[in-house]
Amino acid sequence: MPRLPQIKPKRFAQLLKHLGFSFVRQKGSHATYVHADRRIVVVSMHTYDIPLGTLRAMLKDIHLSPEEFRRLV
């Protein structure tokens, strides 16, 4: 299984908007995005890349496979 590509939180937020997610709120560094079908994902808005385990969990939350994610990035 190929590794997931590294991605910054700002780029991931752009990808979420492209997929139809809307920014709802932010508390500290944690931004919450919601889709019309009620999928929710919280993105920690730091300057470093999202850790791979965290990224994998966020992809699971938005029902996006790693292969689909690789194609979008």
C-alpha cells in the first residue's frame, strides 16, 4: 500500500471546500467543516504537515479512500 502524500492543513481545507464542505466554526487552532449530508471533520490548523495517522482518520471521517485522496492531491 503506497504511503499517503504529506499535506498542509490549509491545502486540506481547500480540498474540503472543493468536495462541498463548509467552514462552520473555529475554536483555537481547530477548524470544523461540515458537509450537507452531515459529515463532519475537524482540522487542526498548524503550519506543519498533518501526521499520517491523523490524515487517515480524517479521510475516514469524510468517507474518502486513500486512492481517491491521492488522485485529488
